[in-house]
Amino acid sequence: MHPDLETLLDLHHADLDLKKLDAELQALPQKKAAIDAQIVSERAALDAAKAALDGLGKDRKRLELEVQDFEAKRSKYKNQLGDVKTNKEYSALLHEIENVDREIRSREDNILDAMEKVEGGQAKVKTEEAAFKVVESTRRDEIKVIDGQIQAAQAKRTEVAALREKKVAGLRPELLADYQRILKARGTALAEVKDGACTMCHVKLRPQVYVDVRHNDQIIVCSSCSRIMYFNAPPPQGAIEAPLPA
């Protein structure tokens, strides 16, 4: 293979690797962010269960304080019974005591209901905590894997970029300029020739051009897509070479 073509091919593969690595280094942080968002979402479910339990506890405390207030009021009314002067006043106090007793029984029923809800809330918090621990542990492990992939991709990119610089240094300036121009215009500067056609633009080559490209001993540009063409020779053992086009 022509030395310039071989260098261009190495440069081409380096650029393909860099493009792939750049895409990976862009996608991996996004994947990591998505996992972080899942952790936040799972945490929100746990926080919601805790907030609901806290609210139930406050409701129960409020009811217990109301019972205490009514019990104090009932004690006051009972103490006043010995001081009344008339049956009417006595009956009125008994009526107030009955009302207070009714309020206390209502609050106590509500407290029992609140206690059941608190127990249910506590069970839900435990369930959410257990689920969150499993999810968080799994997601954290996934993030560690992604962090490792990011580090490996960054190291590989540094290695490939250094190799690319070496290949660039080995090219003639005018050939490098042509390569960069084609790369900018087409996204890739080289195209493999296979079965008598350019694999990038799929245009059939003239027979003599195909023969020349197969020799890999000169720089030949595709007349259709302007990419520099090269030929990958098939493995020697048992492989049948594609026939030349008629």
C-alpha cells in the first residue's frame, strides 16, 4: 500500500474512533443524569410517605390536645355543679357536660382511627425505605459502571488523539489539507471500494479505476463523492475475490 494512503487510512480510522468516542462521552453523562433522576424520583416517593405519616401524627396529636381541652372544660363544669343555686342552672351545666362528653367520645373515636392510619403510614414508610435502598444501591452501582466507562473513554480518546497527531505529522501539508477539506464537507474523507463501487456514495467505478484502486498504490478520488478511495484485500485463505465488473 502506498505510504500516504496507509497514513490516510490510519488517520481515517482515528477520526472514526474519535467521532465514536465523542458520541459516547456525550451520551454517558446523559445516561448518568437519567439514573440520578430515577434516584430522585424514588426518593420523592419515600419523602411523600414520610410527609403523609408526619401529617397523620400531627392529626392524632391535635385530637389528643382537643380531648385534653374538653376534659378540662368538663372538670370545670363538674366543679361548678356544687355552686349552682337553681335547678335550671344545674340542668344547664349537666347539658354542657353531656355535650362535652359527646365531643370527647367523638375525638377518641377519631384518635383510634388516626392510630390505625399512623400504623398503616409507618408500614408504608418501611416498605418505601426498603424499596428505595434496593433501587438506590442498584442505581449507584450503575453510576459507578458509567463513571468507569467515562474514564476509559476519556483515556482512549487521549490515546487516539495522540496517535492522530502522529499521523497528521507524517502527511504532506497539501495532502492533509485535502483530507481535512473532504472530512469537513463529507463527514468522512475516505471510502472503501467494494464489488466495483464506492461504498459511501454507491456509485459504480469504471473498470480501470476499480483496478487501479485495488492496487492501493496511488491516491484516487471518487468522481462522485470526492472521497479518497481504498481497497481492503480479502483474506488469502479460501476467500474468493470479487470479479471485475464487465
